[in-house]
Amino acid sequence: VRPPIRVLITGAAGQIGYALSSLVGHGELLGKSQRVILHLLDVETATEPLNGLKLELIDSALPLLTDVIATTNPTEACTGVSIAIMVGGFPRKAHMERKDIMAMNGSIYSKHAYALEKYACKGCKVVVVANPANTNAVILSQCAPSIPRKNITCLTRLDHNRALGQVAAKLNIPVNVVKNVTIWGNHSSTQYPDVNHGCANGITIRNAIRDDNWLDNEFVSIVQQRGAAIIKARNLSSALSAASSVCDHIRDWVLGTPPGHWVSMGVISDGSYGVPEGLCYSFPVTCKDGDWNIVQGLDIDARSRQKMDDTARELEEERRLAQDYLQSL
Ligand code: NAI
């Protein structure tokens, strides 16, 4: 029997943490035969709901869940973990300036970076969920230089899944016969959901849908604005779908993507597709043997180029704000 794997969830007392910890315990993160030990981290003021979550997990009697450690101590939380899911943070509120939110998250992500670098397993895989997710991942990677850059990613799989869902709904087909859409760039409203290389039921999405105007306009803005639509409907941001997408992101990264399929992941750019090096940018990737690789050689038309550059510019601006904060420390 394989030993259990330690999985960290920060911000575990929040709404994504609530949905995600149960999915992890059901084997959605690492497969149905891998036991896990959950490390749940939150802040002191969330101690009670955090402990409540631990009680509920015990009451769920999940065979794959060997143990649950609920703590407010980042050192204890990071010790021995092989997977780190970074959900804790301060989302931007209407009245807040971007640089203020960057400073608040910069302070959290620099501290968590030090704890991961020091106490996590070598080779620990990290996914940042908390917004601004891409730039929090850059901060984490800069503050934890001994963690390989390839091990630090951010979540854009929710946007990817939203794009698959929209295409499937438009064609009235099951979502699992739609593949190879791409989310380029930032997990924000500047992201570019691209169907140019995607397939539905074995033919190109453009040929299947036969409505370029819808694909180039309405589809793009539905996917870009989906987070806002969920907030409007629920008065809370997406949690169930975010948690489910985290599981997809890590499971594919660890266990591999099916042949002929790619997924979208926010990864530190190596300059592929002319994206400035060092930005955490969402690319199409395939995964094998616990490693991801950017899909190379896709044709990029002028419209796409423009949108890919626009979202890169926003990420550069965020990175500048983050750097200002880090230099002020
Ligand atoms: P939430 O507010 O319900 O939970 C956040 C939790 O983080 C709270 O329990 C809070 O106490 C905790 N926290 C704050 N500072 C912390 C620290 N220093 N250490 C540990 N925990 C800390 O928020 P929710 O809805 O669970 O969302 C979490 C984050 O995920 C938000 O930033 C949200 O914007 C982002 N998000 C990202 C998505 C993506 O696709 N990348 C999708 C949906 C949400």
C-alpha cells in the first residue's frame, strides 16, 4: 500500500476550502487509491470554523482520508506536504486599489513562500488559487527561490472548464467530447478564451458551431465575465466549481493528461508564444510523469495575438506593483 500524501489547503475555513477538502477526501485530487493527510491552514480568527471543518471531515468517514491537521501555524501546515493548494488571501473589494490588494496578498504569499521552502517536501507541487492568482504565484516563486519554478502554478482551469461548458451547451453535447480550448493569460477579465484549435465531437469547434460572430464576441465575454455572473447570482464567488477545477488541475498534473488532450494552467513563462519570461501566464499544457509542458507550434492569428498581448500587459503591470511591494520590505 502506498503511504498517504500530505496535502496543504490554505484558507481552508473559507468557502472554497469547505468544498475542496471533501473532494480531496473522496479521491478527486489524486485518484481513488491514494490516501491523503489533509493539512488545513487558516488565520487565528477562523480557528472555530476551521475546527468545525475538521469535525465534519471526521464525520464523513472517508476511507482515503488518513488524518486531518487543522492549524493556524504555517510551519506546522507546510511540514512534509507534497501538494500545496493556496486558497488563503484577501479578495479585492470594490473600494480597494490594486496596489493595496497586492500589498496584502504580497505579505501573505511571501510568508507562505518561506514556510513552504523550508518545510514542504522537495518537489512539492503548488497551485495558487487566491486572487490575484497569477501574481500571487510570481510573489511565491520569487520568495521561495529554491522551489523549482516549474512547481509553482496558478489556477486557470476553472476558466478552461467554463469555456468547455459553454461550447457543450451551445452544441447540446456532453462536455467530455469537447477538448483543447485554451485560456491565455491572466485569471481576470482580460483572459483570452481561445477555441481556434479546439474540437467538439471530432470536428473543429468553429465548424461545429458555425457562428464565428458568437465565438468571437459573446462566448469570449461570457467566459471572461462568468466569475462576476456567479457573484451576482450567489452574492458569493464561485466555490464548488473552483474546488472541482483545483482537483482537475492537480490530478492532471500528477497523473497526466489523456493522449491528444491539453488543459490550461497558469505557469511561469519561459518566453513561449512571445509571452514575457517570468510572468505567470495561462498556457495550453500537456502533463506526463508529474511534469507539464507548454503545447508548442499553435498558429496564432492577429486577433488572438492582440488579446494575448493585452492580458500579458495587465500581468506586467501587476508584477510591477508586486515588485514595488517586495522592494519596500
Ligand atoms: P473566503 O473569503 O471564503 O476564504 C478565504 C480564506 O482565507 C478565509 O477563511 C480567510 O480567513 C483565509 N485567509 C486569509 N488570510 C490567510 C492567511 N494569511 N493564511 C491562511 N488563511 C488565510 O474566499 P473563497 O471564496 O474561499 O476564495 C478564496 C480565494 O480564491 C479568493 O482570493 C478568490 O478571489 C479566489 N478565487 C479564485 C478562483 C480562480 O479560478 N483562480 C476562483 C474562485 C475564487
